[in-house]
Amino acid sequence: MGEGPDEAAAEAVNEIRLRGRLAGAPQARELPSGAEIVTWRVIVPRDPTDLPARPDGRRVTTVDTLDCSAWRAGIRRQVLRWRPGDIVEVEGPVHRRFYRSGGLPVSRHEIVARHAKRVAKAAD
């Protein structure tokens, strides 16, 4: 027989763990709803062996820049102390957020931090 909603949900997992370099200063803002949010980006290098080689055999190192957000007060305070270049670790689910920008509907995916920590400070 087919799976019911409870069985399908039991198999589903939406949990990401990133470790990378903080791309820029975290940004705090208040939404029109009154909720406070802190957003930032984490730069994560891709494994070069996952990419096709160039005709000359070399592999180009590329990165992904991933959006993250914090809604919980404790995590917001912690993240606001981070500085660009810090090595950070973020864990949480991926959410698709919808909002309006310039009068148009927009969406984006982001990691919503349930846990976040600075692993190493940026070199001076």
C-alpha cells in the first residue's frame, strides 16, 4: 500500500550543516511584521573533484555563497559579533522565503540557523 503522510514525514530530513567563511558583516533588520532577523552569507568551496576538468586537465576551484538567517534572539546576538572572514558553522533547515522587492514577488532559499558558532576568527 502507499505511504501515508506520517510515513513520508518520518523519512524526510531537512537539515543542513555548513562550515565556511563569513562573506561580509551580518545585517540586522526589523521586518514590517515587527519580527527581528539577522542575515549573513557563508562562502563554501566546492570539492574540485566534483567538477569536470578543463581541456588542459586543470580543475577550477569554485565556491557557493549561501544565505543564512537567524530569528532566535540568542543566535542573532552571537552572529552580530562575527566579522568578515571568520570561519563559521551553521546548522538548520533550508527554507524558501517569499517577500516583495520593488513591488514584485521574490523568493530565495536560506538556511535558518538553529545552531551557529564561530570556529575561528579571521586573520588580521
